[in-house]
Amino acid sequence: MARFDRKVERQKKEFDFYHKEKTKKSKMTEFKENFSFRWIKINLRTVIYIVLDFLAVSLAFIPLLMKYYDAKTAFILGHGVLTSLLVVLTFYFINKEEKPPLSALFIRYCFMALLLGATSLIAVFLV
């Protein structure tokens, strides 16, 4: 069986097969699609996964980073880099409908790293 969309038109005794054209997205539309919160579907299960990602980084990785960096830098790096990676990978494995390409995952990671790194930086300055 072929793995592409096709339609069949029947005209008397012969069949004509033709491919359905896939719409290609430009790089800019792919960037706009993934550099936002639209790829995160919020429900109880995903909220639990996000909390577990934050806890894993807070309880396991930030104390390890504190051996090499001071507490503030470890907090910013831990949540900016590691939590972002865990959140993107978690939503990649949760999504059973369609797996995004590697470029979309990188764009999502950059978005989450900027967002979580900035909020961690603000939290460090407020505390």
C-alpha cells in the first residue's frame, strides 16, 4: 500500500490515479506556528507532565549544577536550558497525531528556553 493521499476517478472501465498535492509551508510560517504556545495542549495530564519536568530539574539537575556554578546561575541555566528541553521532548512524545520535524522542535526549544530563562532571570532578581 502506498503511503500517500490519492483519489480515484472512475470513468467507465479505466481508473485514473492522481496524487493530492501537499501544501508546503514556508520557513516563516513554520517559525510563526512553533514560536508560540499553540503547540501546547493544556489539560490535566499535560499540566502534570510539566510539573514533573519542573520538579525533575529542580530536585535533580539544579543541585548538580550548583557544584559548578553559583545558585542563581544554576537556577537560570537549569530552568532555561534543561526544563525547556524536557518540556519540548515531553510534548513531542505525548503528541500521537503528528510528529513535528526536527526544525520545529528546535524552534519550540528556542521559544521555551527564552521564555523560561527570562522568567527565571526575573525570579532571581526579585528574590
